[in-house]
Amino acid sequence: MEKSELEQLQQRLNLFEAIADNASAVIGAKDLDGRYLYVNQEYSRLFHQEKQSFCGKTDHELFPQDIATAFRQADLEVIEKNKVITVEEKAPVDGKIRDYLSIKFPISDSEGNLFATGLVATDITERKEAEQEIIRLSRLDHLTQVANRSRLEQRLEEAIEKAQANKQLIGVAIIDLDEFKPVNDTYGHHIGDSVLRLMAERLVNSCRSSDTVARIGGDEFVVVLEDIKSMEEAISSIQRSIETLNNTYRIESQAINLSASAGIAFYPQHGSEIIPLLKTADTALYRAKKLGRNQLQVA
């Protein structure tokens, strides 16, 4: 090879390295045995090692075993299929596990023989956290921060599937405040909203961590009680919740006295699907109102 060709090759290598080292993505290459041939400056920066120190090492020498195994499995898929793959991977950075979207690809010589695998990976941790937060918020009632109707239906469906498999009971209680409408009419909706937030807080605090508390509209809340041993256990739990809700609601300078009523239905006795269970519990709540309020009625 003439000198000019060598110079041209070196120029191309310098150009590649300049581009790779100034990229914000993680870039690397390994031989078919999984030993590093090259990493860029971002790779070096993230893992606090000189670029040269990676060369000749495998992921199992550099990372925790479970993460290194996942890296190697993806590389082997590239080698086996001889094509580009996209995979989400995790890597430890400064003591925290971060998420990466990795593009892994085969690298062949001039004769088409595969001799290495390449990697270009971008950090997607913040994006995934934002996506999870959007999902979380989509499942919450915006006013009270308990589950909304959509999340309630999902949790009930999951609870019914579990109860069917394990032959367990589920309690479904609908609870609302007695004479809540005059609160909004007398004090204004901002006070009414504060009452609802406090009601939700009291309900959550009176329930077990395994129970689901949801707001389905106005001052109407649903409590789903899973893993209960008997109807009596669920009835006692909802009765305690009602007693908690009956305490004075102190909002700003107002002291508002309210009581609560509830109706409760049980899976499988009163239905094996979501809508029948909710309707039966609502009918029991209506009966509690008709009988004088401030009480619990069982379907």
C-alpha cells in the first residue's frame, strides 16, 4: 500500500474517531468472542475508565453478571442472525441503573466475513420515567389522587381473576357522604373539593394497603377489599371507614359535620363480573340512604 493510501486510511480513522468521540451516544465494538475492540469517549466517561482499558475485556469483566449476560445474549443474537437488532438494555452508571435503547449490528470485512458486533446506545431513562409518570397520572383521580374509574375497573378485573384462581372472597363497597351537595351550595366548590380530598385521605388511612380506594364521581368512592377471610371481616373494615369519615371536616375557617353511608357486595355471592358487583353495591348504598343514612347496608 502506497504512503498516500495509508495517509488516506489514517485520515478516515481520525475522522471516524472524531465523530464518535463527540457523539452523545455510547458507541462500541466487540469481536465475536465478546472482547472490546473499541469504545468512544462517552463510553469511557460514563464508566470512568480510559478508552484503552476496555480493549480486550469482556462485559463479564466490566459489569455485574446479570447485566453482562444480557449484553452478551444480545450480541449473540446479532452474530446468529447477522442483522441489526434494537433492544432495551440496562447499565450501571454512577451507582444507579439506567435504561438504554441499543442498536446492535454486525460488522463484516471487505470479503463479507463477520468479525465484530457494533453498538450505538442512547440513554432513555428520563423518557421512560416520564412515560411511567403519564401512565400513573392517567390512573389517578386528578382531585383526590386515589384511583380513577379506569384504574378501579382494572384492579377489580385483576382481583376477580385472582379470586377465581384461589377461591377467595372480594368485597366491593360504595361509599359517599350524606348531604354533600349543600356543602358546595353553602361554602363554594373550593371548600367542597377540600372536603373530598380529606375524605379520600381518611378512606386510604382507614383501609389496608392491599385495598383499592377509587373515586368514581362526585363524592362517590369505591373500596375493593381483597384477601378477606369472611364477609364479616370486610363489613367491619367498611364500618370503621364510615366512622372515620363521620369526623368533623375542618376546612379553612369552616367546621363541617358530615356522615357517610355505604353499600357492600361480595364476589362471588353477588356477581362474578365488574358491572353486576358495582350495581349491587350501589343498590345497597341506596337502601342505606332510604333507611336514614349514616350506615352500612349489605347486598
